[in-house]
Amino acid sequence: MAADRIVHVHLLPDLLPAGALKGAVAVGIDVLRATTTIVVALASGCREVRPCAHVEEARALADSMRLGQTLLGGERGGIKQPGFDLGNSPREYSQSICQDRTLVFTTTNGTRTLARIAEAERAVVAAFVNFSAVCEALRHDGRPLHLVCSGIDGQPALEDTLLAGAFVDCLSDTFEMQLNDSARLAWDSFDNHGRVLLGALEVSQGGRHLQSIGMGDDLAVAAEVDRFHIVPEVRRDPLRIEVASVGISKTHWQK
């Protein structure tokens, strides 16, 4: 087994200490739904995703780009914004819509997390739908690791915590880990709830909200472990997300 590796979980991006990402690998997590949707959009043919913190910023960026080659997507409170092409449902991002287009994207919680993790030496976008591909990448990179959860409305989110815990569980076979308390909490949460993933998403605060606004079908998509074998990474100048690697990966999901 490899030498000790720092593996820290941050249940909200605001809990990430200043300077913690220097020389580190960061993983951005927003299972319901930003990171799930980003993975689906890239797997469906989008060239890149341009995350924006604010709705007006996203509108301005989309307006400045070439008409016909850009999609404007995202939400506030789970609802697609006026004038947007798409919302934040992964079910909307089909190949016929996404192929060879740039997605300008803004969401309530997730895109703020992605901007934060761009400070890391390497920043990866993760969801359950690309779990094993990300696991494989993390197992071959021994730098300090920070798993950054987006949460919901300023509170930790069960679904993000579960995914962070699943990564800790996966890496426990490869590294002796120096865990912070949030990493231990996430690991315990995954151990207790990860085997009934869809049920856990359904009872989570975010899951119940999606069901209340008629978007409950997104939960089954978000719980589709290892549907895709891509690792999206955050690039800087300009801030964007691109597919860094593609390939069939060994499953690391413990059923």
C-alpha cells in the first residue's frame, strides 16, 4: 500500500480553508444536479462547459459567443431561467442537442464550487455517473486530495456527502490516508446509505425538492453509477471544463 496521502472532505465550499488547494487535487461534487449534468453534457458531445456564478454573467457570456454554437443552460431554485435554452436536468442534454457545442452554465450551488476548485493544481468534476473513471484517476495521483461538496442552500447535502464518502472508501484500498473529520463522516455515511443509493437520493433534501417541482425522474439518472467513463477537468484562463480522459475503467463501486 502506498504512503500516507492527505484526503480531506469539505461538506461545503465555504469550509475549504484559504490556500488549501495549492499543489493539490480537488474534486467538485454537486450530485443534484450540476456535476451530473456536466458529465452528461460532455459525454453527449459538448466541446466544453463554461461555468458562471451568476445568471447575468452567463447570459452575457453566451451573447458574446458565436450564435448557433452555444447552449445557455442552468437554473435557480431548480427552475430553468427565462431565455435559457436548457435547465439543469441531465435528461435534457442529448447528443442531438449537445454535439460540438459549448455549454454556458450556471446553477444555484454547483458552479460556485467549480470556480472555487479551479485554484487547485488539478481539478476534476465528479458524479456517481462517472464514479469509477474518477476513482481510477485519483488512485494514480498521490497528491493531497480535497473532495469539495456543493451542499444545498448553505447546508451539507446527503447526496454529495455520499459521493465523497464513496471516493474515500475506494481510495482506502490504495493509500494509507490522513483523513479530516468530514472525510470520516462522509465515509461512515456511505457505509450506511451508499448501498441503497436511489433511496438515499429520494429522501435527501435536494431529492425531495426535485420531486416537489416535478423533476423527480432526475434522481434515477443521478444514481446511475458508472454510466460514463470520462474524467472532466477544470481549466483556467478562461474558466472551462473539458474532457481530460476517456476509456473503459474497472468498476470501483462496492455493491
